[in-house]
Amino acid sequence: MSKALITRNALAASLKELTATNLFDKITIADITGNLGLNRQTFYYHFADKLELLYWIYDSEAFVITCDLTINNWGEKLNLFLKHLRSDKMFYVNTIKCSKEYFEQYLDKTLEELFKRAAIELDENNELDENETVLVAKFMSKGLTGVIIEWIRDGMKENEDDITSISVKLVENTKRVVYKQYVKENK
């Protein structure tokens, strides 16, 4: 592991440690670096600001879960993702309380791409054009993103296995019904 990656991981760990007891908006660069005995310049060598660090954490941690995400394994991956979020509960609760937009954009983008692939896969007869495929994908991704963000903001009270099971059933049934209805109406 390179020195730069070691430092980035240390800065990420520091931010995560600080968010266990503080809201993201209240944490400063000086807090993050001071926690490690580093100076502020070290932080700026690796990240432009704490938002970039936050995105880097989201990307690096979620990448392991989303890197081989497919239509066939998305329920399993969703469950792993929710378990990961729970394992770092206070980090996600305290960053999302300050501004859900950062996490929401990341999650929505990932889910939209997944649902776009699902819509294409279901559209065996090529009935949907590109705009319609994107609209179906956005509709599905916004819904699941909202459920996950609400679950985090409410303190992750529900069991992630239950959320996964219900989400998989809902999404599978909805995408089939929506697609069949759309094709029926537009023949």
C-alpha cells in the first residue's frame, strides 16, 4: 500500500471516528488532522476539502460492494451494503443528518445504472426508447434511495434483512408490472 493511500485511509478513519460523536458540519479540517497529529497541509495534499474526503469514503467503501453489482445479485449486494452501513452507523447517521445530498447522489447514481440495465434486460422486444428506459430507471432508483436514506436518518431501527426482502419483492414486482403495462398501452 502506498504512503498516499495509507494517509488517505488514516484521514478517513479520523473523520469516521469524529463523526461517532459529532455532526459532519461541525467537524473541521483541523479536527481531522489534529486527531492524527498531522498538519492541515497534509490534508490538502490529499483532498481539496472535507466533502472530497467524504465522497472518497463513500466511493472506497461502497466500491467493494457495488463493483460486481448485477441484476441477478443486487438483492444480496443491497443486504451487504445495508449491513456495512449499520457497521458504521454513527458515521452515516451523522453525515446524512447534515446533508443527505452527498450520499443520496452517490447511491442514486449507482441504483439508476442498475435499474437501467434491468429495464433493458426486461425489454426483450425493444419497446422502450432510451428516454423511457432512463425514466423507468430513475423512478426505481429514487424510490429505493429514499427508503435507504430514511432508514439511516431514523437510526436504522428496521432489520436490514427485512428491508432487503421487501425491497427485492417490491422492485421485482413493480418493474414487471410497469413494463408490461407500458408495453400494453403503447402497442
